[in-house]
Amino acid sequence: MATNEERHAETHRRILAAATDLFTHNGFTKTSITAIAKQAGVSPVTLYKYFDSKMTLGHQVMRHIVVEGYGRFQKLVDDTSIDFTTLVRKMIQSKHDFVKDMNSDFYKFALKDLQGEFDSTEVMQANQDCKARFWGTLIRRGREAGLIRPQISDQALMVYIDMYMQYAQNPKNGTLPAEHPVAMKILTDELVYLFFYGFIGCEPGDQSGQ
């Protein structure tokens, strides 16, 4: 028989899973607490015992997406049976698929949350907490594969990474996603491609950048 703590954790998990599914597919604005509670198999009253507002739930969904996303990528980058070029392609494809299937309204919410526009830095902090280990491992793998030029320091690479992250998290860059979320999703796909292949100067197999 499950303990109270286990039942509490399971209810929390179901609510978070339902909110993640509905937010990412239907958008943050159009998704109601009633719809989330129904999909999670709880009452709205019960849901509010776990999350005191829709905004709080939105923050937790975003935090979950950030932490889980880094976790999946960390598992990939730790798998030494996958060569570096295949690893980069897998990461690009994964990012592309995730953004492609995301509702534009929630994508706009996600970028604003990363920028700390909702009076909360929780998602920004989760991103900071996860990034050091992951990017450090990715840089090491790239060096071991001989696909990062030795003249480029780890410090320079981390600055390069931070430039991209600061762009996403800077409220001044919020106009495009706010007014044209679909265009921003396309731009994000292109930036992800440039970001990863910018590490090595050209796409693997293409010698034109050397």
C-alpha cells in the first residue's frame, strides 16, 4: 500500500505531466486549470493544494522541461559509444522536433519565463544550475574527437554559449517571439544549427570551412 508521501508525489507528477502536455500542445493562455485537473484525474481544489496558481504551475512546467531536457542531453553526451558528430546531429534533431511540435503561445511563454519576465528567476536559475556540467562534457567530447580547434579555449567556448543563452534570456529580444512566435520558432531552429556547428566551423564532412 502506498504511503501518503508516495500518493502525494504521484498526484504531483500527474498534475505536472498533464500541465506539460496541455501547455505545450494547446498553449498556456488557452489551457485552463479545470482542463489540467481533469486530465490529471483530480479536482481543481486538489490541484490548487499542489500549485497555488496557473502561473506557478507554468513555472514548474518550464523548470521541469529545462531540467529534463538537460538530463536527456547529458545522457547522450555521456554515452561514449556515440561519436561526436552523431551526437551533435542527434541534439539538433531533438531540439528541432521539440520546438516544431510546441504550441506557439507556450513557446512565447517559455521565452518570457527564461527571461524572468514573470517576476520569477526560478527557470533562469535551473538553466544556470544545469548548464555547467553539460557544456563542459560536450566541449571535452568535441576536443577528444579533434573537432574543436586547440587554439580555442574552454573559456572562449563558454562565452560563445553564454551569448546564445543571454540572447534568449534578454527581455530586449522579446519583440520577435511576442509578435511573431511562428517566425521565432523557425529562427530558433536555424540558430540551434549555427550554434552547434559553430563549435567546429563547418558541418562534419564538409571541408569548405577549413
